Amino acid sequence: MLKEEIMDATYLVMCGMAWMNFGREEAGEELIRALSSPDSELRTLARTLLEDGGERSKTLVGEAVARRLLSPAQAGLCMFTEVEDATWQNLPTGEWATSA
């Protein structure tokens, strides 16, 4: 999706399905991008879809924080309430996790 295009709920749900069912990176990135939408309903929908993605989404959100696409506060709002105050760190395997 071009950044100039307007994101809508239908598109976001389709991205959520592609992310949850097939692990499509570009779909996950669209969910991350939607977390910064000026539309509060799209932000809520993106958070819900990421929550449904479980551990895969946790990794995606961690990578987005590390790449500074999301703030730690935005990440905490997503789903990982237990890690709201945690910092994200790179593990040797290339995966991202939170420190307790």
C-alpha cells in the first residue's frame, strides 16, 4: 500500500488475516503502520488484530520498537500489558524479546 493511500477497516482486516494465517510480513507491517493512524478506530482494530496474532505479533511489535517505527508506549498499548515498562532488546538469534 502506498503511504498516500487511505487505509480503511476492510483493508486492515484483510491484512490481519494474511498476518495471522500466513505470516505475511507486509501485512504485519501494515498493522504496525495502522497503530499510528489518526483514526482511533483503525488504531483499535490494528491493536486487536495484533493481539490475535500472539507470539508472532509480539516479535513484530518488538522489531517495530527497535526500528523506532513504534514507541514503547505504543507497543504497550497493543497487547503486551505485562511488558509496558520493559525495554526491547535484540537476541543473538535475531529475534526480539522484552526484558523483564
